[in-house]
Amino acid sequence: MNDLVRQHTALSATDLEWLHLLVSEWQLLSDLSFADLVLWVPTHDGTRYVSVAQMRPNTGPTSYQDDMVGHLVPRGRRPLLDAALDEGRIVREGDPEWREEVPVRVESIPVRREGRVLGVIARNTNLLTVRTPSRLELTYLQSASDLAQMIAAGSFPFLGQQVDMDASPRVGDGLIRLDADGVVQYASPNALSAYHRLGLATDLVGLHLGRTTAELAPSRGPVDEALPTMASGWAPREFEIEGNGGVIQLRAIPLKPKGPRIGSLVLLRDVTELRRRERELITKDATIREIHHRVKNNLQTVAALLRLQARRIESERGRAALEEAVRRVGSIAIVHETLSQNLDERVEFDEIADRVLAMVSELSPGKVAGRRTGRFGILDAEVATPLSMVLTEVLQNALEHGFGPLDSGSVEVSAVRGGTVKQARLLVTVQDDGVGLPEGFDPHRSGNLGLQIVRTLVEGELGGTFDMQPAPTRGTRVLLDIPLDATPTPLSP
């Protein structure tokens, strides 16, 4: 709609915003009218109309099988549009039009903002299935007529009250019509069922909705003092009430077709099951986070015990082995700590990589600087945990075997995400400028326990590949190629 309005019309940004607000609400008018809606706006020169939006009803058959958005119509071809635009009134004159052997009643509703008519809504009703209307349908049509008059007067939609129609109650979910005093004139079967869920044992018609709702709502704690007023429809509001084990979502729409409020529409739906599932998910997420938190605490306790044991061992090899175990346990604890702070089983691995790099660098024998380039991005927990251990082992191996006690140098960890649509990949490079690999070293056959752990985790658990080779100038380069299930991003250098 933005492109069409800017390309073909002279409407301002605030006018366009008003049209957006209208379009966000007009599913309500379409459903109440059992009619298709097409929004026509005059072009720059006023010689044509351009259709900028379209809505089909959920409550009846459509009048337009084709998409009308973007169509241009010369002024004069549709007299009802001309009359509504020029005279600023709702136009219903004329006989039904025939479209593919279907009779269609056409009406035009001017769209007014601050005294100016911005465009016209063409309301098209398929008459092929017309029958004697029921009480529900009569209530729908009367409410649609009131809303149409409010649109023509510029009092609907309500400023500052844009709603999410995907989350708000719809006409078919449940509808209540109130008079000016807040007394129920009509309640649809779905609306009555929702109130029965709250504990109402009688019919709603004739009851004051605000007081009735306030009496049904308090199952726990005090009642909101504004609840009777909100449920009476005095102002446009959206709210929820809970009682008798049920949860009802309500939306109040004051009706002011001729200025003063003559009553209200209240749309409502039973969201009991939806809220129950949301609470279950929240409870589940909290439980998972608590489990990760406790695992992290337990791992840190294990690391502390190993550290104490290492201090009591006189053997240098034994002490070094326990210190390696401390680092391995610590890398897993970092992942669980990050998972305990998230709402799902996914982590931002860049933070974990930085913490692993800092943890290993603190224990390096020389003055070796570590840094990370590129981004690991968000990884699933089943990838993040073994990858953190792999990164710990590779960095520890580089610092332990690449540099002496008095040496200085650097270790760089780089990450690139990419691959194809069918298979995303994570490419990790760990490169140091130390002494390099010994002559005849084969990373796939020889190596210490750390490299055996790396091979097992990368090839067995992560399904990737691992390689070690001399760096181009000096030192050693470790290459990891790991498949991912996430949506890939283009490979970057």
C-alpha cells in the first residue's frame, strides 16, 4: 500500500498512517457486513482511482475472485465512488451489479480524516446466498452500519488503538451488543458459551455486562476497579478476565455513528487453552533453565575439587592432567551457564568462544595473546557443548606445545558460517605463530589425549572434519568443518 499511495496519490505521510490504521481494523467491518471491501484513493490529478487495499469476509462468500489491489479506474466509470468522494456520504443507490452471473450489491463509504475525505471504501456484497436474516445476522449488519457511519465521520478507527488482528478476538469468536447503559442487547452463541465458561448460569441478554463480568472474574485476589467500566464498552479497550478456571479475551468498541455513544460492541473469545499452554511452556522453560543452572554449579564444584586435588599431588604429570581436566569441565560449565540464561536450547557461541579463549590463555606458559575474528553465531546446545570442548583442547594444545615458558606470540580463532541451502556449515580455524608441528607429525594417527578427544568429538559427535597443518608463515593451523542445521549465510573470507 505504501508504494501505491506514494506513486499514484497526493496523500501525506499522516494520511497514509490513517489508512494503515483503517486497514488494520477493517476485517471487522468486512465480517460484520458479509462483504468484500476495496479501498480506492484518487490519483494525483483526480482523474482516476487506484485500489490500494482489499479485504474478503470470513463470514460469507466473496464478490471478488481476483486480486483488485493496484487496479486503476477512470473517474466517471463508477458513479458511486464519485458521489461518496464528492459529497462525503455513504452511497447505496443503484441496482445490484452482475459479475460472472453473481448479483453484487455495491455501496461506497467515504474515508474521512480531520474533515477531509482521503478515499472511498467500496463494499461489495454477494447476494447469491441471500436469505431471511437471523437475529445474529441482523445484529452484525446493524453494527456494520454503525461502523461505516463512524468511518464516514472520521471517528473510526481509534487513534492510538491499533490492534493486532491476528491476536485479537474476531467477529466469529463471539460478539455482544450493548446499549448506551452497558446492558446486553444481544449475545452470540459463542459469546454466551465463553461466559458460561466463567461460571454464568443464565442468559446474558438484559444483564449489565460490566457488573456481571466483575462478579464472575475474581477467582483469586482483588478485582480491578476499572473492570466494570471497561466491560461496559465506554472506551476502546482490549483486556482479559479470568474466573472459574477460564480465561476470556475481550475487546470493547464504542459505537458513535452520529456523535454521541449509542452503545458498544464487545468482541470476545475463550483463550483458556491458549493461556494454559503458554503457562506450561513458561514452566517448562523455567525448569530447563534451572536444570542448566544446577548442572553448571555441579560442574564448577567438580572443577574446584579437581583443582584442590591437583594442589596436593607432587607429580608434575599428575598435576598437569588434573589441570587439563579442570579446563575441560570448565568449558562445559560455560555452555550450561549460557543455556541457563536463554529461553531455548540455543546459545550465542561467540560469547562462549571468548570465555574459553580467556580461560585457556590465563594458564598459558608464556605471554601469548588470543583473539577471535568472524562470528560463530547462534548454535544448538548439542553442537555448542562438544564444540566448546574441542575449542578448549585445540587452544590448550597450541599454547602448551607451540610456546615455551618465556615465549610470546598470538593465537587467533576465526569462524565463518556458510554452505548451501541444503547444508549449512561452520568453518573454524585456530592458528598460532608458535614453533609449529614436529617433523613427520600425523594429526590423524598420533597426538596426545587432547587430540584424541578432538577427533572423537568432531568426527563422531559433530559429523565434521578435523585437520592440522603448518601455518603459511610460522606456527600451526587447525581446521574444523562442522555441518549445521541452521539456515546458512553466504561464506565470507
